[in-house]
Amino acid sequence: MEKEENQKSGSIDKSQKEEIPENNISENENKIEPHSEEFSTDEKEEIIAPTQDEKITELEDKIARTFAEMENQRRRFEKEKEDAFEYGGYSFAKEALSLIDNLERSKNVLENDEKLKETEALKKTLEHLDIIKKDLISIFEKNNIKPIDSLNKKLDPNFHQAMIEIEDDTKEPGTIIQEIQKGFTIKDRLLRPSLVGVSKKVSKKEEKNNKNEENLKDK
């Protein structure tokens, strides 16, 4: 009897175990089915895949951009090549200007030397310095390096740099009346600016002082 009862209970347990996964599978299938119906693979492909016209337009745009970049690079290369040819000696020319500056300084020192004043040695030395300076400027001009004309001209910030202001009523304010250091250009570029002194109007206080001094002298 006990064996029969055990067999019955065992059969009941097996049936229960077999029924549980079947219920779970049916529930899972019910959950998945509506999701798969909403988003099919065909609909996904239709949304993502571009049309032939869109592909052609995209390729044309890429080709046009590539040609534009190539043209910009070509123009940039041509400009760099021209600049290297035209202004390759820019740094050398700028350094070479110190030769002219040193000649001017040497000339001023000799001219202000009291022992050498009005001597034949001084005259010959100054003549040689002038010849060397003219030769240097001539060589520069052959290479399109030219001095900037400054005296008695209006101050131009593109070519001149004002270092001092000098009171002078005989000139219009801003007129260059002194050249401290000569400037140069190389073709259409500024090699270095001219260092200059410009005129300005005499202040009213000084005018009054000058008049008072004149009046005292007359008395």
C-alpha cells in the first residue's frame, strides 16, 4: 500500500513540474509577440537606408569639398613660394642695415672730435665713409631695398615712428623735422620704420614767457 501511495504522489509531482515551465513559456511568448509585431526588420531597413539620390548628392558634396581643399592648398603653396623668392633675404637685409647705422655713428663721432676738426685727414675720412655709404645704398636699391623719405613730410604711422616732439610754429603739427634713424622698405613691405622727431605748436605759457622777456629787454 505504501508503495502505491508513493507512486501516486510521485506521479503528481512530475505532472506539476511539467506544467510549470509550460505556463512560463506561454507567458514569455505573450510578452515578446507584441514587441516583434511593432518593429519589423523591413521597417528598420526602410528608415536607415538612404535613397540613391541622397547617396549621389553626398558623393558630389564630398568631391566638391575635396577639390576645394586641393585648390586652397595649391594657392597657399604658390603664395609661400612667391614670398620665399621675393622676401627670402628679408632677415639678412634687416641685419645689414646696421652697417649704415654704424657708418653714420662713426661719421658723427669724427665730426665732433675737436682734435680732428678742419683737418685734411678728417675730410678724407669723411669722404671715404660717404662713398661706402652710397655704395651700400646702391646695392640695397638694386635688391629693391630703398630708404624712406621723411624730412618735411607728414607723419605716416605705416613708415614713421615718432620718438620726440619739437615745438615749432613754422611747421604744421605732425610734420617731420628731424630724422633720428633712417627707415627702409623692401619692395612693398616695411623693413624698418624711420625714427623721427615731429613738430608741435608752442604752448601758450611759453609764448607768454617769451613776450615778457621781450618786454623786459625793451625796458
